[in-house]
Amino acid sequence: MSAALEGAVTERPAIGRGYYPALVAASTAMWAIILGPVLSTIPTQVNTLAPTNKVYALALVTGVAGAIGIITNPLIGRLSDITRTRFGRRIPWLIAGTAVILPVCVMIGESQSIGELALWWALLQVGANMLLAPTSATIADVVPEGRRGMASACTGIAAAVAPVLGTGVQSSVSSPASVYMILGILIAVTQTLFIVTLRGDRTQPQARIRQRRKLRDIAAHNSDFWLVCLHRILFGLGQNMALAYLFYYLQDVIHYADRHPGQSTDDGVLILTAVYAPCVVVAAVVSGGMTDRTRRFKWNLVSATLVFAIGAVLGAVTGSWIGVLTLAVLTGIGYGAYASASTALAVHLLPDDNRRASDLSLINVADLSSIALGPIIAAVGIAISGYSAVFIASGLLVIVSGIIVTVIKAAR
């Protein structure tokens, strides 16, 4: 790393205890916009707009938005790294992202076609990525090394609580338009609180970059960091293949509404996410604390992948509601342990302190790629072999992601 290449960043600012709950709140609202509608609101809209072709229509809507996210996240990360304002590098992008999301939340709930829904959902992902890249970079910017496992646990907790928030809002209001409006307001409130905790962060890029970063420099990134990216892509693919069609799995295989008179499939999804979320929270806190104390990333991650894989494969053999609840518990524990340890490992292996958002955007791209590709692969698998094959493939992908962690040299 060279100061002539990117310029030294000012000393890491002190942060107060308010940063961690604000990070949870802001990340939860952000992921609620990204994940919540995918679990319930988007499938409901797709079911209304294209009932005879719902699986492929859902794959189209989520796939287009995922591709947009893959393109915009690294771009926004890079722009955030070189942003120079009196408010620092991250805060202007957090404000801009909120400003993009709010008007889109007004429009997307009134979509009248699959194409229109795909357009607004893609634009909403642009706004979300304007929050995602800078938010993840603050962990490297302001959190001391010995607390990054817990900070990573905060983002893992947020990703788990977010679907509960999204489906909870869906179940409590009468229309998709209201869902998006409520989530948009939550984004505005939580981002304001988060920005307040970052007011001491005034890190700046060097005024002049004396040498442009070339493609061969990018290719020279630490190989361990690239292995973490591959690990996250595979785990994310497995996770999203297992969970993306949970709504239709409950509807078409478990027949939740038929087995529970007076309840809808939305209610079943809400119950599952309500079971899943606390398992993630507990596992993330325990794993994050262990990671901070021991710095043993591999043991935590391999254990997490095994637990998640067992839960995913359970989906292939169970046909009962109790079995699906058990699936939610195991995948929740596995994901929580994975989320905190894997993010902390990625921050630990950052190749360049002056490109934190740019490099962490690669981790975000890995996650967003899995969100985009998971439903598409699962849709093909469902069409060819049904839900059982998809759950088995999910478990295998997650296990392979754990094997990859074992060959990372710079981690214990």
C-alpha cells in the first residue's frame, strides 16, 4: 500500500457506544428494503401481476435488480473512498441514498406490470447500495480491530431481523404501497440516527491521486481476500436457494393455509422468520464475541456452514410444519455464526486501508450476486427436479464454502 497511490487516511476516530445500536438499526432498515419485499411483498405483487408464470416472473424481477446492485455497489464504494467533503467520505452517500429511496418507495407500490415492478425495484436497489457500501466501510473506518467481530455481528443481526421487519409490515398493512412507504420512513429515521454517531468521522482521501490504480494492481489483491469473496458467494447462493422460494414452498408443498384455517401463507412466512431471527441474533453475538476474543475465524465458519447445511437438507426430506420450523432454527444458527465471523474475517484481510469501501464492495457484490443468482438457479432447479433437489444443492454449496475457508492462509 502506498501513500503516493491513494493517500493516507486520517487517524481512526473515537466512537461512542451509540454506534453499535445505530449500526443495527440502520442496517436492519436497509436490509429490510433489500430482503423483506423479496420474501413476501414482491412475491405477492408478482402473484397478482403474473399468476400463471410467477416463478420465472419473480426470478426476472429479482435478477434484474441484483444485476443492477452488482454494477452499482463497487462503483459507489469507489466514489465513496475518493469523496472529499467537510463531512467526511461516508456521510454524503448515506444522505444521498436516503434521498433516492424515499421517492421510489412512493412509486413501486403502485406498479401495474412486471416490467414496471422490475424497474422500480432496480432503482430501489440503487438507493440501497448507496447506503450499503458506505455503511460496511464504517466498520473498517471507525471500529478498533478487537471489536470488529461484534460490529460484524451487528450487521448479521440486521440481516436476520430485516426479513421479520419486512414480513411483519407486510402482514400488518393492507397494500404493497403501504409496505414500501413504511420501510422508506424507517430508512430515513434510522439513517439520521446512524449519521449522528458518525459525526466524528472526518477521514478524507488525499487531495491528489498521483498514480492511477491499474488492472494489474487490482488483480494483485491478497489471494486470501478473494477466497473470502468466493466463500461468501457460495454460502450466499446456498442460503438464497434455500430461502428465496420459502413463500411458494409453504404454499405449494407444506400447504400452510390449508393446514391452518384462518391463516395465510404470509402468516407462515412471518412465523418462520420470527423463529429464524432470534436464532441468528444469539448465534451472531456468540460467534462475534468468540471471534474477537480468540481470532479463530476458521473454526467458527466451518461450524456455521455445517449447521446451516443440515438445516437446508432438512427441507428436502420434511413435509411437515414442525420440520420447517426446525429448518428455520438450524439455518438461523448457521447464518448468524457465519455472518459475524465472515464479515470480521473480510475486514481483517482488507488489502488496502485507503480503499475500504471499494474492497468491501467486493464482499457486497458477492452477497448481491448470490441474492440475484440464487432465485434464478432455484427456479430452474424447481422446474427440473422440484424443491427437494434445490434444498440438497443448497446444503452442498454451503459445505463447499466452509471447505474454502480452511485454505485461507492468513486466518486461524
